[in-house]
Amino acid sequence: MSDVTPSGPLPDPDGDDDLSPTARRLRDALAARAADARPTDRLEEIRMTSRAARRRSRAWSAVAGVAAVVVVGGGAYAVTQRADDNVSTVAASTSAAPETSAADPSSPASSSAATSASSASTSGATSSASTTDAPATGAGTGAATGSLPSGAATVPVYWVGGQPARLFREYVEAGTGENDPTNALRAMLAGKPSDPDYSSPWSADPDATVTAGGGRLVVDLSAAAASGTAGAGGAQLAVQQLVHTVTAAAGSNDPVEVRVDGRARPSLFGTTVAETVSRAPQAEVQAPAWITSVTPGAGSVTVKGVGTAFEGTLLYTLTDAAGTEVARDAVQAGANGTFGEFTFTAQVPAGTYTVAVFAPDESGGEAGPVTGDTKTVTVS
């Protein structure tokens, strides 16, 4: 397209030039401005503007989709994207709700979890079916008002097992005490775990009680209950066994005061106990892996449990009655001190097997033996 630029005043369109000087000056000024309006090709500019608009649109769509969930192959994945650097993060979750509450095993159990859990044996299989401990609804739950849960059919009890010794949990039948923590305490003192690998240094006391008030749980037992031997370094673990048991049954994170025949700051297993004791960090006292249920099938066995390991990788083995290892594999659980649930199914012929789940030794043998859990199962 050519440019046309007038070289002087425009002629009068009617052929005459009778305009006033003011009108001619206005006409000439408008003509000059029109001459400066030169059309040019803006196609590339339009394209660049369009591309920039599309990029802005995609960025805002990513921000708006922070909470989006994508379902791939039956698994749910939470997709998030940071607007500052456009880096997407995909966090995998389970594809369906677990049969039991997926909760931190170190946290106190709620009364509903204790009620629904049970222990059973089927076809020669040892099946300690239970939920993991459900988290307390908050620190001080129940104790501030002096109320404690009651009426549960089963209660959580912690036992000592493994080498080095650690805590394992089972659910046992509740007794006739006035509340669930009292029933759990009396069951722990009675010392009758369903797994023969577990034990307890405590002695029976059918009159032991747990009450609540002043922001703490108060355990009162007889001197005879702690008259046994806990072994070298076992006194602290025995006290943690008691603390874990009563707080789990109470669904409370409150500290525990232990009294012997009504006296505070007692000596238990040769060690003086502080006025109140709280749960120790789970990685310090709980076994890195324990089995909560073993279910035999036709040519298979399904195992569930909780545990933690480096990068979340536990190992399991199945050994037959002759001592021959017939299966070995890895299973994912919680990672690096955080406990999580695991489950696996192994295909095996009919027979009786020992199932073992344990955390692998990452020290090359320098850390000594690694505590695991075992159960016996018969597969038809």
C-alpha cells in the first residue's frame, strides 16, 4: 500500500476557495493529521499478543486447579502447582478408604476404634485383627473433665517383644472395670498376650484403677504389680508400656501419674518414676513393624500391619514348617520414623507358615539385630 502525503493546503472540494482564513487553517491541520495515519502490517504483533494471552490463561488455570484430583488406573492423585515457578507436584494416595482407620500407631486410640477391634484365630492362623490407634481429638481429651470412655468390647494393650525390646500392641477383651483405661491396665498387668512372642514384666493386680483429673491420668496399683524384674534398661520401657496402654484406651494425650498404694513418685522395677510421664516418641519405644492381622485364603495369605523404615520399605518373608523360606519381598509402609499401614498378599501352597515383617538393616550389621514381628498361619 502506497503512502500519499499532501504537499500543501487541500483544494476546496466545491472548487472555490472562499473559506475564511480560520476555516482554511483548521482544514489544513486536519489534513496534516490524516496524512500521518499510515496503515502498516500488524499481523505479527497480533500473533504475539494472542500467544501471551494464552500463556496467562494457562497459568491462571493451573492456579485455579490447585486442589484438583486426577484418577489414574484406580489410584487417586492430588495435583498441585505453584504459580511462581509452574512446578507441578503429584502426591499419590490410596484409591479407596482402608478397612480400618489409617492413623498414626503412636497416637492414643479412640473408644470407637477399641470397640470395633478384635482378636481371633481361624484355621490355625494367628490373627491379631485390629485397627491402628486413632489419633486423640486433642491433648487433654477427657481428663480435663474427669470423664473416661467406657463400654468398649475390646481395649488396646501394649506388650514387650523383640530384640532389642520394643512395644507391640494387641486388642484384648475388655473386663468389668469402671472404664476402658482401667480394663486395659488390668489386662496388661495380667500378662496374657495372644502372641507367644510378647511378654510383660508386670504382675497381676485386679484392683488397679485409672482415673482422670487435673489434666492427667492417674494410675493406682499395688506394689506387688511391679515386684518383678524388668531387666537391664527395661524399667523405662515397662513404664512406657503402661503409659501407652492407658492413654490409648483413654483416647488422650494427657501425661500419666503412677501411684503405688496411693503414693506418688514410686519406685518401679528399681527406678524412681517422675511425678508424671508422657508418651515417648514412637521411634524410641515402638517396634518398627508389627502385624495386625493375618488372613489365610485358598493358596494365599493376606497380611496387614503398621510400620516405618528408611524410605518406607519393609521386608517380609514366609517360612514353611521345615524352615525353608518360600517367599521374600518388600512392602511399603511409613517412612523415616513416621508409621503407616502396610498390606500384602503372598501366594503359597497349602501348609503352615511363619510370616515375618521387619525393617531392613541399613547399617551393614553395625546396628545389631532389627526388631520385627512374626505370626503363624495355616493355609488350606
